[in-house]
Amino acid sequence: MLVDPGINLAANREYSHMNVRFTNLPDMLSIAAVERDTGIAKDTLRVWERRYGFPNPLRDSNDDRVYPADQIEKLRLLKRLLDLGHRPGRVVPLPIEALKELSAKSLQAEPTQSVGMVISQQEMDRYLDLLRSHQTEALRLALSTTLMKIGLDRFVIEVVSPLIKNIGDYWADGKLEIHEEHLFTEQIKHLLRTAINSVPRGHTGQSEDLARPRILLTTFPQEHHSLGLLMAEALMALEGCVCVSLGTQTPILEIAQAARAQKADVIALSFSSQMNQNQVVDGLNELKSKLAPGIELWVGGENQALRKRAPEGIKVINALNDISFNVKDWRSKRSDI
């Protein structure tokens, strides 16, 4: 039986504006939480609601929008498809089963990067099973044991990087809850921070002032994801760089001021796919205009703006393996190192 999609859209629009309020919504997310956890801006959610009839949120006792789990699952899939280049008008009106099928086909068509020997699927499944069964201590022990066995550089490139991708896929498919994804992130951050703190600073026999490049690491105010930044810091520390981390969400003017105060040679920035591409490009141009000559901008992450629209003069790090090359290249061009 065929159903006129226009009828459904009209019904959804009517339903979304019904003055129905609920006082007990434990499994709902606010619009701010949906923006934070899916990367879809609040304004975009409202536009889709008016234009496509989805999402169609309920209202809480304060008449604020709240979103049930099935709509959040669909929003996750939509965000993944948008990151892969699909247009909202094409995918937002589709039912969730069609989105799952389209997502699977799109991921199969994506080119994969080879980074040498990587984590086996069996080991990958073991980590994911521990996470999904909430065996927190066993997961921490398994990860830390692997780190000790293979070393920090291989742990970042061969274990953490593919794990992040798999966990992202699980989360987008609704196979992981948000709190489980957050738990994994915190476990990895703790392990990496502890390992970074144990790396000797600078080159053997040199003071910190002579260990260069001095690299300032942070993200723009709209970017709250920090794991990619921490992975880059680990590899930079292993190369003997002095790394100064400001954490995430630093205002652009403050980044420029910190670069002067810290006498930074390089500013390293991380951009997830969830950050608006226009904000990435505009922010990079603004920051570049505020920096003293000679300070380089190194950027990395999954945001498509870095591949398609990165401003001139900014070094895009496409893979974690490129960090070592960039550090060596920076040093080779400076005779005073």
C-alpha cells in the first residue's frame, strides 16, 4: 500500500506543534543535548522540523522540545549520511530502515586508509564487548595491557584510532548508548594522559627551551571533542616536541595570545565532523590573521572542510602517521634546531 508522503508530513507538522506537555520524560533528550550528542545544530533541527516534518519532538512541562530515543537514533544516522555528502532534502524524509541501508552502502563505498598492521577484528570485538557489558575495570586493564605491550605510538595509531571509528559506527547504529561512548572516551583519555606525562620532555641533553617545535594544542569554541587532540599530543611528545595543551573550546583571540605567551612555533587544532564547516574555515582565516609571522597552523580531524576548503598556508594532517613527518620536516627547515 502506497502512502502519500505529503499527508504524513502534514500530520507530523501538526503533531509537532500540538500543545501536549509531559512531566515525566526520563528517556528524552533536550534540544541542547541532541545538538551536543549528534552534532546537528539546534537551528538545523528546527528547520528540518518545519520543512520535512522530522524530527517531531514532544514538549516537557516547560513547553521545551524533548526528543525520544527513536528520533535520536534516526538523527544519528542522518548525521553520518550528511558527513558522507548526502543532502538533507534527500535523506531527512526517508524512513529509518532506508537510512540504515543507505548508510551501509555508503560506508562500503568509502575508501579506507592503510596504516600498517592494525588491531585484529577479534581483539576489536573483545574491547567492544567489554564496553557494552559495562565491565569497566576489565576494559581498562585490557587497554592498558595493550598499551604496555606495543608502546604509545602503535597504541594510538593501531588501537585507539580504529576503535574510535568502530565505536562511532556502533553509536550511530544505536548499538551503543551515549553513556557507554562517553565511558570509552574517558578511559582512553585517562590512559593517554598518563602515558604522555611519562614521556621525557625534549631531546636528550636539552632543556625544554631548546626542544622545538613548541606546539600549542587546542580547539575552537564550537569544538568540544578532545580525543583526537590528545592522540596528536601523544605522538608529538614522542617526537620530542614541547606540547602545551589548552584543552578544548578556546576563543580564537585567546589562542593567538597564548601562542605569543608560550612562544609557540606551531598551533595544532583538531576538528571533528560535527563542527560546522563554515565555522572551521572562517575561524582558521581569523586565527591566521592574528598570528605573528613564522607560527604554523597544523590541523587535523574528520571535518570535510579540511579536505575541501582549508585556507592557503595551513598544513592539513590527513593521518596520524603524518605527524612524525611534519615534525621532522619542520626541524629540517630550521638550521638553529
